[in-house]
Amino acid sequence: MGMMALPLVVGVDGSDGSLLAIDWAVDEAQRQGLPLRLVYASLWERYEGALPAMGRERPSEQVMAENIVGTAAERVRRYDPGLTVDTDTVPAEAVSALLAEGRHATAVVTGSRGRGELKGALLGSVSLAVASRADCPVVVVRGEKSALSGSHERVLLGAGDPDTSGAAVRFAFREADVRGCELDVVRAWRCPAYENADEGAPSDDSEDQPERRASALIDTLVAEAAAEHPSVRLRKTTIEGPARKVLVHRTAAADLVVVGARHRSGHFGLQLGRVTHTLLQHAACPVAVVPQAT
């Protein structure tokens, strides 16, 4: 690469979810040959009173933060002593700190829920906000053990519209390539509703039109990346049904699902559609949200 590769940034906070994120990021750093950067970000005062008093004195939040990143770095070194790791504690609100980190990162990796977030909350508010607004890919680590260990040997790509998907397609092919696994490119399609029953059944020709369009869209979307990654085993799948249900269902057999997102003009952040929201809440594997550069 010539220049030092940009790191994988992992948001750590000592929660179980962040431990899963660290372990996933170690595997990813090994596959991609990247350095790791572990970042704890918090407005320290937010956690006053969150810990039991140690004797008379409770440790300062700064000490607690350093302890959390130190423990995280130690976990990485036990797992892979050869990885380059650096750590930082930032006294800033977590979302803005991770968004700032994302400007100089290959990707930002987070758990799906952080410390102090309610189990019943729709989704970790930090991971959702970071995935919605980062300039780089964001991987929210969640799902089943089988996916976290890579045992399905399949990356799933939700084939979105061409104007939002170029970067996601490249990301998914790179992932499948470094993992040596299959890439399943899925496009959901719907039958048009036949408003007027008087016209009788539609001809066969219009019946398979939406499916043919879906299939053609996949071909167009992947052509260039497939040529650049000839060793990737490619499966192209068109399925009738709502995209969010189709994709969530297929995550049960995937190690990673990749979706694209688009920066909205005149707004901060990305267009995260219903599909991405649903995956971030229900996918059985980690979710990579890849922004399309404008």
C-alpha cells in the first residue's frame, strides 16, 4: 500500500457487546493486514455513580477509561501478539468521537449495544448514530456465534440501487476475497399489484418482468468488481418479498451482511433505509454499512 494502512477503529466501553466487537476486529485486522485502534469515548461525568465505591475513593473516570482500553488491548495481545494496536481515551461524547475517528479509518467497528443501554432499547443508540453518519464503512457486530467465528463461509450483499451501492459492492467483494468464501448477492423483488381484476390474469411476459429486472440489476452491479476478484465464488439470488425480510432471513447463513447507504444532500449523515434499520436490529450476523462517496 505504500502508505501505512488506515486502522480499524473499535469503539470500546467494557460492555459484553464491545468485547465481541474487539474479537471480530482482531480477526478482520488479521485478514486485511490492518492495524487496530481501540477508542474509549465518554463524557466522564456521565458515569459518576455507575461504579461501586472502592473503599472510600472511587477511581476517577479517566482511570476507569484507561483501565477499559488497557484491558481491551491486553485481550487483543493475548489473541494475536503480532497485531499493531494503539489505544486512546477521549473525553467526548461517543458518537462525535467515533465519527471523528472514522475520517482516518478503514472502518469503524462497534458492538450493537453499549454499557448502560437498556436491553429493550430498539438498538444501541451509539452504533445506530455512527452507522448513520460516518464517512467510512461501519461494522456493527451482532448475531450468532457461528457468524462471529466465520463458520458459514459466506458474505451476503444486499443489492441496492446502483447510485447507493458501488462502494458496498467493492467492500463485499474484498471481504469475500480475503475470507476465501462465497459472496451471495441478493436482490428482492415484488410482483406489481394488479389493481384491475377485470383485465384478467397478466400474460407470462409481465409476470416475470420484475424478477428479470432484479436479475439484470445484479449483473450490472457486480460486473466490474467480479472481474477484479475472479477467485470469488459468486452466487446471484433474486427472491420475491420485502427486501428487509428477505435479507434478515438470509443472514442466518452468513458471516457478514453488507449494505450501501447514501449521503443525503443538504442533510447531515446518511440515508439509512428501512432495510438497514431492520438488519441493524435483527440480523443474525455482523452488519457492514458502507457509505457511497458523493
